[in-house]
Amino acid sequence: MVLGTALILWPAWLATGRVAFVAGLLASLVVVSDPFVRVHDAIHYPREFPWLQRQGWFRFLDQHHYIHHVDTSVNVNFLLPLADLLFGTMRRTLTEEELAVHGPLEEAKATPVGTSGPARLVARPRARTPVAAARDAGGVVPALPVA
Ligand SMILES: [Zn+2]
């Protein structure tokens, strides 16, 4: 919110000098942008938001967004999937080929960002995490500590 004020609201005030315009921007930051960032963070860092993970609507958005990361031409409006429905960009499932490459959502959630199979193909070599090492060895993946 501080960054939004500095980079968006203050320049908008300087450019327009209109209270209604700046108030509209502030409302959009609070009603749309802030929830978008928080829900997106919860999707990518699931262990940091356990209460959100239990919500039915969140699980739907989680799957919806996972499909978007596999095929970026679909599910482009993840916080308001109604737009995907209206514009014909909604996808509810992955193909067998996509599942073979990327795995199901549950597998992706259990894999820390940057250490999944596809990420390893493009990522620079780096130190192995205990989770990745255990998974690659075929062992039990240890639970990550909750922050
Ligand atoms: Zn994302």
C-alpha cells in the first residue's frame, strides 16, 4: 500500500489534482489489486497461507491458475474467472501430455518453486534443497517448516 501510494496515488494527484480520480484509484487498489497480490502470493507460497488453502473458492482458483502457468494463453484472469468464461479462455483441465510433463497441481504444490522437472531444465545448477534431494532419491519428502 505504501508503494502504491508513492508510485500511483501521488503521481495521479500531481497529474490530475482531482480527489474523485485519486479516490477511485485508491478504491481499486484496495478492492482489486491488494486481494489479487495476496491470493497470488498464497497460490505460489502455499505454506505461508494455510487458512486460505482450506477455502473452497481458493482451491478452485489454485487449479485455475496452475493451468494458466502450464498454458499461458488460458485462464488469464485468475481472480475473476468469469472473464475467462466470457472471452472463451477458460480451461478446467490439463491434457494427458501436459500432466505427463508438469504433473498434477498437488505434485506442483509439494515441489518448491524452481526445483520442478521443467524448471530444472531451464534453471542454472544450484544447491539442492533437502526436499528436492529426498524426492529425487525416491524417499519421503520432508515437510517444510511453517514460517
Ligand atoms: Zn502465478
